[in-house]
Amino acid sequence: MSETPATQWLRKHKVSFSEHPYTYVEHGGTAQSSLELGVAEHVVIKTLVMQDEAAKPLVVLMHGDRKVSTKALARQTRRKSIEPCEPEVAQRHSGYQIGGTSPFGTRKVMPVYVESSVLTLEKIYINGGRRGFLVGLSPQVLIGPLAAQPVQCALESNP
């Protein structure tokens, strides 16, 4: 695979990772990538760009089979409200195309929050900076070099 800002960031921080290309399907999400990679959707982590009441961006890392409770996230991060960014706004903040957003090597430095149970997994698969490309790595990278703050804001996804 060719380099992305995410893989450059990982290499710069001497993070060990594996590369996992898959066939990107529009609106396929983590269900599609987990199916192709043969892993549980729970270990495929979504990178979501959101904004607070002042339109300040932030990144949330969540299990592929869960949704984010924006109320719980706002409460835990001491904000009045949090909502998803519009796709074009998220792309402007992250520098990545929707469906290819990685928390590594973003255009803007944004606070990163991670669902605390993600940190208990042995290995996670997270976007490598391009549609159809995940990287496999230890979740400890999220709280180490990335400095993500653990939160508890997961909601069960409706089947």
C-alpha cells in the first residue's frame, strides 16, 4: 500500500502495525470491513469527527458495533453538547475523506476520546487513512503516542 498521513505518523512514532486492505463499499462501514477481514465488528474501531457547542472539533474512537451517546460524551468532557460534524466539515478538520478517516496524522490537532473498553482488546483494526484500508495494532497506541482520553459513551447499535 502507498503511504498515507496515518501510516507516516505511525512510522514516525515507531508504532508496529499490520496493513489490511479490503474492498470499500459505500455505506458498508465496519460491518463490511470486519466481514472481509474475518474479524469481529467489535474490534474494528470507527474514527468519528464531532464538534461541541462552539463548533470546536474532536475525535471519538468507538467499537464498530456500537454508537456514541453524545450526551454521555458531552457530560464526561465537560461540554454543553456534542454532535457529528457534517461530512465536508469533518473532512476539512481531519484531512481525510469520509470512510477513510484515521485518528493518526490528522490535518488539525484535535482532542481524541476513546471508548474505555476498546483499550481492553488485544488488537484493534482502525482506519489507515484511506477508504478500504485498515491497520491492525495494539490499542495502547491510542493512549500512548495518540494521547486519547478514555470515556464511557457506548450505546448498543440497533441491528
